[in-house]
Amino acid sequence: MNHPVAPELAAAWTAVGLPRKHESAELHVLGQATYTDDILEVQGTLHAALGLSAKAHAKFSTIDLTAVRASRGVVAVYTAGDIPGTNDCGPIIHDDPIFADGLVQYVGQPLFVVVADTHDNARRAARLAKVDYDELPAVLTPQAARAAQSYVLPPMKLARGDAQAAFERAPHRVQGELHVGGQEQFYLEGQIAYAIPKEGSGMLVQCSTQHPSEMQHVVAHALGLHSHHVTVECRRMGGGFGGKESQSALWCAASAIAAHKLKRPVKLRADRDDDMLVTGKRHCFHYLYEVGYDDSGKIVAAKVDMVSRAGYSADLSGPVATRAVCHFDNTYYLSDVDIRAACGKTNTQSNTAFRGFGGPQGAIAIEYVIDDIARNLGKDALDIRKLNFYGKTDHNVTPYGQIVVDNVIHELVAQLEESSEYRARRTAIAQFNAGSPVLKKGLALTPVKFGIAFNVTHLNQAGALVHVYVDGSVLVNHGGTEMGQGINTKVMQCVAHELGVDFARVRVSATDTSKVANTSATAASTGADLNGKAAQDAARQIRDRLAAFAATKHGGAAADVRFADDIVYVNGMEIDFPQLVQQAYLARVQLWSDGFYATPGLHWDPKTMTGNPFSYFAYGAAVSEVVVDTLTGEWKLLRAGVLYDAGNSLNPAIDIGQVEGAFIQGMGWLTTEELWWNAGGKLMTHAPSTYKIPAISDCPEDFRVQLFKNRNVADSIHRSKAVGEPPLLLPFSVFFAIRDAVAAVGDNTVNPPLNAPATCEEILKAVCAVQAQAAHKA
Ligand code: MTE
Ligand code: HPA
Ligand code: MOS
């Protein structure tokens, strides 16, 4: 296409790359941003709550709802048998009932929805059901699932070369196991759906979701209707973090079923404890590894067998495991590898997407191994890391066959090593530790490489709708959803850039399935990449029409018309943008357009687990310094430095915010956030009283976050790179700094058996193990 903005002007004028504040920043801080629960309620609105299973695995034939029905304010109760369509809300494999039917598979599984006049009355009534459970044995851990060969999907395998032979030949070997815990999404706004019946079986569902189109499908199926009957709308979420990619479905379906039956609006807002008891989380992983290496520390063979806690159903566990397999390499070239992953079927919540989507779980295993190797060889782990990095022109093919063409990890790590004074601090810490028997300091610098795109190729598409109104204001609708990550701000910048107008002229409206159809989830960090491109496409079509019209009316060539500074430059004249729009309208020029984008160059063969699943890689590195009290296991992050490759950042202010947020969130995953189920399979850490997310006091006083100067090699939106998930892997550096400090207890001669989360208890256990082993050696 021949676009009219002359290159020199496009270069001089820009709406992208500026550190704009979030488009809703004022509304957020003033408490005026509308979340689903803030939407003014329609007259006649009722409130719902879910009745939950008390058993981890049991058959049941009837539910006695007498007391529920008799409870104050109750209007109706619906169970599986009342669902007009299909009793299913599973995203890929249809093994997720909306309401349990004869079989419960975890404590917290929904059995029914009760509808009452108020939220409190619904919740009170929900507890009064009597169920005769016929208990079955429950599988509660991924290791137990592995032992029982109980999986939600067939196990997967990716191999290159002959890892077993290379392992046997290797000069040195390390074998071990590792457990990395799961994580609750802990979005500040819980799950919520508000279903409003419309004429002729229509249903409007306003909800908090990362995936409006999927919610539309699920509601249509549950009600036995077509997609065109159902409209799903989401203005914003108070956080999603993957927890609202598929698992908003249950809440949408339950509220819509009740609303459909009663012909009244029904709101279902999860209480925090219910939310945590019902919904899936990040998968915990258990690993067995065997790695061979040479005297220098170069890895010559790597075998890993991972099993995740999928929970009772498949949900997104398959794609999560796939991403774990495709991120085991992280930044390292592994010639001979054998990577296996299985999704353990357990009688617990069905685990789901969480920022990083298996990527963090894949990559942390190889980092653990490298940490082992370094200690075994008496070397600095950073040197072992660098030695194993992907090459720029050779040793640059991933185990799944994608060539790494954009490798910047060498220069990125070199820059951070220098700016963080890594070597000097290493020496200073060694000195400190030599003179400090109880408090031990630790330091670690860890790299990240993260593939951007959905592994499933067809999901990499997006649409947008751009309207230019006669007054020159611009309304954008795109298929992405706003969860605080700033997608709307970035898309507005892209549209303002194309039309050459002030940012203030552009507004984004709520995501709405009746405006843009068949959207993908806002996930895999691709939201701005995909929807920015789609909105750019729409805006360009309008701009092209305006340029053609301007040249016809005012002379000159359409190709010479320029849009910049909120002005249209045509044939030596300067016309205000609204003025040209007004003229174009009168001349009957179409002033709105759709736009579409499909990421090129992607392919993936799930059978062989090979292909080109990613559009490009985002890179980063972080260095963390901690101090650990070896008598109590308490610790503090003293300082953290981060360098992240956001390409040509669309918005450095938002991107730095994303990096900081992901870093702290990932630190919580690896340190304080511990999910704990009792012997009966009940999640006991189902509230902030027992589940510890990081607080402001856990953030390092010295926290230096910078963006690495780079330009995406791939033709991404304005050559930017995604930022949503990859920085979640940066706090590996915190975990390995803790492990480094614990190792100091044994003079760095013993590999501390530290699992994640490295809670104070876990740290103390590792300290004791190191002391015992060091004493044994001596
Ligand atoms: N940032 C905020 N503030 N809230 C969120 O829920 N979700 C993360 C990340 N950053 C999230 C967030 C996840 S899991 C993803 S996949 C991306 O944002 C999605 O948005 P994007 O693709 O537009 O970056
Ligand atoms: N990330 C997030 N969600 C997804 C993915 C992914 O890679 N694949 C399918 N759903
Ligand atoms: Mo993010 S886990 O891909 O929603």
C-alpha cells in the first residue's frame, strides 16, 4: 500500500514512543473508573451465589435444596438439570461442567446457583444445601498423579539429538528434582458477571473477562442459543493475569442461566474466598532432571521430566505445558535434549493461565540446573550462563526448530553486568559473608528469553473498528481487553499516530462482541501487538480515503497529503483535521473503517512439537541482592536492577510499570505465595490472611528498571516488543540470590535443596540441609 505520510514527516511527528500516562489514570485514582460491579443496576436485578462441593472426589445422586429454597430472600435455585443447553464451560476439551452432575472432583466445585434479592441472602442460602456424598479416593499432588499415570491429556515430548547417549558420555553429571509451587492470580477485582436478558432470547453479559468471544460462545451453548443472541461487554478488569482468560466462563454461564430462566437481570459477584476456592491458578510443577556438562560448564545433554498440577479438568493445561516445553531452553543452546511434560490430573481446582503461561515454569528448571553446575565447578553462575547462551549465527536453533534471529542477550547481559557492578558486589558479598555467621548475603543475575505469539497459530489474529465522527473526534473499538496493562492507551497512541491527530481526539470504548467478532483472548502478551496492528490498519484506510478526498478537493497528489500535528497538509495548505473531516463528510466519504491483522510467518506442529511458534523473542535480565537470616529463614531484597527489551517501546512509562509489576508479582510466586491444601483436599489458603502476596514493604528500596535500547527485527507494531508476561521471569534472580545466600552457609560447596516458594520455612529447611551436608563433607 502507498501511504501518504512522507517518511521525513512521519519521523518528525509521532504519537507513539511517548511516556503517556494510562488513559484511565485519573479515573482509577479518583475511584471513578467503572468496573462491572459499578455499572448502574437495572431495575429488578437479582443476586446470585454458588453452592460448592465439600468433597474432593465423590459421587452424589441428589442435592437436598429444601433449606436453600426456604432461606430469606431466595427466588430460585438451578442445578445441572436446569441448564437449557450444554452443561460445559471448558475452553478446549469439554470436560468442565458448569454445575457438577453426579460427580464432584474438587472441594469448591460448583453444584448449583442460588438467586436471591440481595448478595448476602444469596450467599447465606448457598451454604444450606445437603449433599449425600459417596466418597472416592482423591489424587492431590502432581507426583501422585504421575505415579498413578493420571493425566488430563496425553503426555508430551520434545527431543533433539540423543540426550541419553550424550548424558552417559558427559564428563560431569547432575541429577535432581525440584518442586515449584503454583500461584493465585489475586486480581483486585474478583470474578463477576452481570447478565441482562434482552428481547427475543437475547442476552447481554457485562463481565470481567480477558476473552469476551469465548464468554459469548459459552453462554450461547449453555442457553442453547446462537452466538448472535449473546453480547458480551467488558470495559475493563481490575486485573486478570490469566485468571480471566477461560475461568470467567463459569460466572458468565451461571448468571446467564439464571437470568434466562427468570427473565430478570442477575449479577454473580464472587466473594474472595469463593473465588479462590473455585477458580484455577498457576500450575505447580515437579521436575526430575539429568544434565551432563563438561569441565568448562557447557551443557552437553539435558533431560527433564515435568509434571504439572492440572487439576480436575484440562482447561488450558495443554497449551501451558507446551509453553513450558518451549521455554525450558530459556536463553541457552541445548544440543541434545529430551523434554517431557505431563499434565497431572488431580482433585483440585482446574489450573489455568497465569502471566507467563508455563514459560516461567519451563525456564526456571534450566536455571536451577545451571545454578547447580556452577556450584559443582566452583564458578560464578553468571559465567556458566554466558557460556551456554544461544549464539548469534550458530548454535541458534531452539529444540523446537525455530531459528533465533533476534538474539540480544549477550549485549543486554553485558550492559546489566556492568551497570549493576555485578563483579564488585560479588566480591563485597563474599567479604561480608566471611565475617557474618548468621546473616548471609546472596547475589544472582538471571536472563530471560520469551517467545511472543500464541503457540496455537490461529489465535494470532485481531480486529478493530475505528470511527471518525464529523466533529473530528475518533472512537476506537478493538478486540483486546483492558486489565490495567495499558492496551487502550497504546492502541489510542497508534491511531493518533496514523491520523496525525492529538491523543486527546481519540477514545477507546468497551470491548464488545457485537462490534468486533471472533476475537482471541487478550493473552500471551500479544494484546497491543495484535490489536495495535488491527487499529492501525483501520485508521490507515480512513486516512487513505481522507487523503484522496483532500487531493481531489484542494489539488496536489493524494500521496503528498500529510497528517501530523493535528493538521492536514495538502497542496501547500494547512487544514485543521476536523475541518477536513467535515468537508469529507459533506462529500459522502466513508469516515469509519474496520481493520484486521494476522501475524505472519507462524506455524506449529503439535505432534512433533516443532515449527515457528513465535513471531519474535523478548529479552531481559535482572540482578538481585538479598540478605538472609539463617536462624529464622527471614530475608530481604536489598536491591534489584532490571534491563528489559521492549523493542521500540510504544510507551516507556507503561512498559516500565509492567516490568516493575511483573517483577514483584513473580517474586511473590517464588517466595511468599504458598498454596496449601489440607488432607481432605480443601485449599486452606483461600484469603489474604493466609495467602501472602507481596506488600509495598517487600519492594526493594533500591529498584532500578530500565528499557534496553533495541528495535524489533520482526515487523511488529512500530517495532515494539511485548511486555506483559516476560518480566515475570526476571525475579528468578531473587530466588537464586536466596539460594546463593543459603549456599554461603556451607561455603558454597553444597547445592541447597531449595524449592519454590522459598518461604521462610523452606529457606530454613534448606539452611539445615546445607549445614548437615557440609558437616558430613568436612
Ligand atoms: N497488567 C495488569 N496491570 N493487569 C493484568 O491483569 N495481565 C498480564 C499482563 N499485564 C495483567 C497485566 C498478562 S497475563 C498478560 S497476557 C498481558 O498483560 C496481557 O496484556 P497485553 O497482551 O496487552 O500486554
Ligand atoms: N498464552 C496465553 N493463552 C493462551 C496461549 C498462550 O500461549 N495459548 C493458548 N492460550
Ligand atoms: Mo496472560 S497468562 O497470557 O493472560
